[in-house]
Amino acid sequence: MARYVSQRFVVRTPPELSDGARPRYPVAIVGAGPVGLAAAIDLALHGVPSVVLDDNDVVSVGSRAICWSKRTLEIFDRLGIGARMLAKGVTWKVGRLFHRDREVYAFDLQPEPGHKMPAFINLQQYCVEQYLVERCADFPELIDLRWKNRVTGVEPGGDGVRVQVETPDGGYAIEADYLLACDGVRSTVRRALGLDFIGQAFEERFLIADVEMKAGFPSERWFWFEPSFHPGQSALLHKQPDDIYRIDLQLGPDADPEAERRPDRVIPRIRAMVGDRPFELDWVSVYSFQCRRLERFVHGRVIFLGDAAHVVSPFGARGGNGGIQDADNLAWKLALVLRGEAPPDLLASYDEERVRAADENILNSARATRFMTPKSEMERVFRAAVLDLAADHAFARRLVNSGRLSLPCALDGLSLQTPAEAVSGLLTPGAVCPDARLDGETFLLNRLGGGFSLLAVGGVAVPDGTGLPVLRVDADCDPHGFAVARYGEALYLIRPDQHIAARLTGASAAEIRAALARARGERS
């Protein structure tokens, strides 16, 4: 099968240079990677125009982010590319962990039925970016996607942001009410504001390679500690579409990144792993672990998302997934603020909620790094004992850490959620809405999100006068019982990002309106 070939996108002269126009944009987005494009599409679904500025004219080179989690797939489905991703991607839910040449155990990430999206798919980032770019074209009046527009300066102001841009046709400036920095770990916007990450950078280096080969490996995640083909180190194998396999190999802290990228160093390492089968290198990189973030993600009218805001190691698939979930959290809030339907203070909840998520991802990433790369004799003895025990004892498997795989962050106890007592069988405010197959090919999450709504499960009563749309799920539309099993019989206030804002069984219309006001950032 032919390899993916990047197309060059059309570079157009911006109106500021072609006809002297000086429009002010509600939102300017720096970076047309998955996070920036997802944010632009989500804003467009809310009717908010944006201009997207990117310094390149192609999608990313190399597979980069490949593991897309169930929650992120649900977001992509709401944005309109979920079906394409499923059709192209490699679906998997089983992981196998090996110590030396022995399989220690396997795990199943999604054993229960009745979900539209699988636990994970593997799909190269360049495919995802292409789908998002093509989806942007469905909003010609709302998304102005500008290639070869390099941001060179950012000047925040009290009521907006001024952005300096260089293009092949010359430089210009634009003004926007808000600027979203989605320009990655080397963020120009972050540097322009004089901001830096806090956290920990690890010295350990890893080789990452995309290898094209015909192989009968199943669609599973395979991870090795100290395999015979790579003694004393760790290795990871993932299957991707188009006969491409992702291989990660630990190199050690003293490895020379430039030397380790050379084919004469890479090919023998891959050959030791895959044997005599023919293969070709498609892309090679060397990286170091980082577990760091900005202290705050919201800086006045400038808001940071994705790797521009936080960075983690790739083991656990928390980088790309976390960035898409940033956009999912922010877009509806920014839309409400721009329409004057919520106070600007609502944006502080983006900082509150996504900093929690980033810290959760960083904690898991740092723990995985310490287990994968023990730094003392005691840590090595501990890891060896855990791996020996894990083959036969379930308790030890919980201690094995080859990267805790991405899960959505719960928002319970934070400012937008109305507290509710924990009740067995009922969901807690702050949780992500679980999906459920309803009648036919209808899924619950395809009927939630985009705006606030009430979800009434079972025979629970809904008071009049709430002003909210109501989705009732009962035995008539839930023949398999998935929804009742996952939600219980209860009334929930659902946020536009498919999180539960409140559990309101037995509440009056006034109490429901109060929960809605809280979820919109309104304070009495």
C-alpha cells in the first residue's frame, strides 16, 4: 500500500495585504495542528468565527500522536470526523506486557458492550489533521485557515490581542478579542509572553520509528521490559494503518540524538526486534521525557491549549488526547462569553478544570517514567519483583506501569458543578457522560452536547419551567438497558462538553435554573 503523501495547501494572500482590510476577529488561533483545528471547528459549531494561523502549508511529518482514546473519539465524532477516523484507524483494546521474553499478562480496556467508540484506535496524526482541515472547509464563513502565516509577535491588551504575522507576501497585523495558543511545545506565543513551564524534564532518551512492513502482528499494544532483542531497556510496538508500525526503543540518558537517528544505527535495532522480514523506515525521531506545564493556562485574553500549555511523555497516550480535551472544554465557554451569554469569569473555569487534568496526566506520566527507567538499585529490585509477581497475582499488576492509558478527567468538586451526595448506581457531577446504545443504531452521546440540556433516565420526573431541552431515555428507547445501567433512574444537567454539571432528581425548576447558572459561571 502506498505511503501517505502530504499535499501542500493553497497559500493565499490575506485580505490585510490584498485589499487593506482591517477586520477584528473574535478569535485568532495560532497553530493548525489537531488542537487548533479542533478548536476552530468546535467554535464554528457554536457560530463563532475564527482565523487560524500556521507557519507551514502541510500536515505534520511522521505519525506523532497515534493513540486516540475513547473519550477523544467521542469528541471527534461530535466535531464530524469520528466515522472517518474509525474507518481508517486500527481499533484495539487489548494490551500485552512482557518481561524479557515471557508474557506477564494481558488486559482488556473495554470489556462492556453498548458503546459507539472503541477503547482506542491507532491513526497517524497526519491523517487526523487532514480530516480536520477538510472538515474546516465545511465552514467557509466561520473558519479562515491561513497557511504560511507565521506569528512573530503578540501584544496583549485589556480588551483584545494584537498579533504580528509574516507571510510570503509580506507582514501584517491583526486584532482579535481572544488568542488561542495551540502552537505546540516550542510555542511562539508562550515565548512572546515570557512564560515558561514548571515541572520535571527527564534525561532518558527514546528512539521513535515508523516502520513499513508486512507482519502478522495483531491489533494490540505490546510493551516489553528488558527484552532479549533490546537488553536492559524497554520497547513498545503499535500497529498503524497502511502497514506502518510504531516502535519505541529506550536508549538511555547518554544517547546522542543525532547519531541515534542515523539509519545505520536505527536499522540494526529494528532488525533485532522484527527479525528477517523486510521493512523500510518511514520516519525516525529521538525524544526525551518531559512532565511540565504552565502555571496558568489563561493569561488575560491569551489562552493556552495542548502542548503549548502542558507536555507529558508519550507513554499513556495523554498528550494528543489531553489537547483535544482542552479544546472540548474551552470552546463552549468562549462561545458563551463572546455572545454575552456568560460572564468573562467563566473562562477561569477552563484554567481550573484543565490544570487539574494536566496535573493528573503529569502525575501518571512521571510515575510511568520512574517505573520504566529505574535510577537506583532499589528501584530496579522493586520493578523486577513486581514483574515476577504480576504473572500470577492480580494485586501486583496494579503496580506495573508501562504508561497508564488516557482516561477523561473527572471534574467533581470544581466550581461549575453543583455538589451531590454519592449514591450507588448514580453518576457524580463532574463525570463524563458514558455512552449507551439506544434503539437501533442510535447512541446516547450523539444526542447530547453542543448546548445545555436535561437528561431524564427512567421514570424520573422533570419539572416545568426550566427553559432547557429534555432528553428522556426510558425502556421504549433503551431496549438493551445500557443507559439505565450506567446512569440509574435520575435527572442530570448536561454541559455542552458532555460532562455532568448536576444531578437533580427531585429538584424544583428554580433549583435546576440555579444549577444552570452555576454551570455557566454566573455568581449571585
